[in-house]
Amino acid sequence: MGKINLNEFRDKKRAADAIEIETDNGTFVIDPPQLWSDELLELAKTGDNLALSKALLGGDAQYAKFVAAGGSQAVIGAILRDSAGFATGTWVPSLAFPLRTGRSSRPICWRSTAWPATIGDFTV
């Protein structure tokens, strides 16, 4: 493998795998997990869905705009399931979005060819 320009790598990965959510309040982008900070990866393991939703959208202000457009934690979870190929099942302490609903205590786990990451084992 040759030299890799980190900025070019991030730009290509973002262009190929990011999820763009268009709303009346603007477009919100969720980066692919390979571009998440260490802090965001750790937050994904905690089960704090509100904090994770806010972080995925870029913070409190962006999340408030998303909610004002009709979004919610549940909507983010549904978008991730539909757009990124998530499946319900046993939580893997890696890149899971541990969204718990009233119907199931099972969180959402990554099952995607676009985002085949398992950070616990450093498989990306």
C-alpha cells in the first residue's frame, strides 16, 4: 500500500458512505463510522441514545434543528437501519447504535456492506 493522504481519504469515504438527511431545516450528514472520533465511538457503546443522536448530527444546535423539522432519536435509528443496513440482534460492543424501543430490548447492530466495521476487533 502506498502513501495515503488523510484528508483525501476522509473526503472519499465521506462522499461514498455518509448518510445525508434532507429536511425543511436543511441537510444533516451522518459520517460513516470509519470517520468517527474515538469519543464518538465510545459514546456509541454507552447506550445514551440522545447524546449519540446529538453527536451524530453535530451537536445540540443541529439536533434541535433536526427535531424542529420532525426528527427524533427514533427517526435517526430508523434512518440508520434503512440506509446503513442495520439489523436488530445482540449488541456488539463496537459500532452499535443501541436504540432500545418499547417492543424490544435488543439494540440495533451494524450489518452493512457499506459500513462493515467492528471497532472492538478493529475490523473496518
